[in-house]
Amino acid sequence: MDAWYSSLDNLKSIRSHGWVRVTTLRKNRIVNHNKQLNKLDISEEGTLIHLRGYGWVTVFKFTAKNGRIDYMVTRVSHQ
């Protein structure tokens, strides 16, 4: 789902239903207690981050051939 839909209310609603989701986050989203997402080192295997107002999620960084960077996030696998 698009970053437009990754508001905290939407993410919490999806979690309350127990659904698995994959969505994008904007590069300036605040994570890990006051850091912008694009300032973190994201491993190829995904990185566990704390999404302010939500909780723990796994984020992946994808770089397209044209240089565009997308951050994809899903719930932590043990939830």
C-alpha cells in the first residue's frame, strides 16, 4: 500500500484485525525516538525500528536504477 495510507490510525486498524501488511513510509518519517528514517543504515535483510506512536516494525530499503529510494515496512515477524 502507498505511503499515503501509512498513517498511525490506519496501521493500528490493520494490526487490530491481525492482518499482515506491507506499506511504504516517507523518508522523513520519525523513527527510533526522533530520527528520520532516511538517516538510518538499513541492512539488506531489513532492520528492526521503532515507529513513533505505533511500535516495532521491520523496514527494508529499495533503491531503483534511477536512484529513487523507497522504504517498505511490515510488522515484526513474531507479532
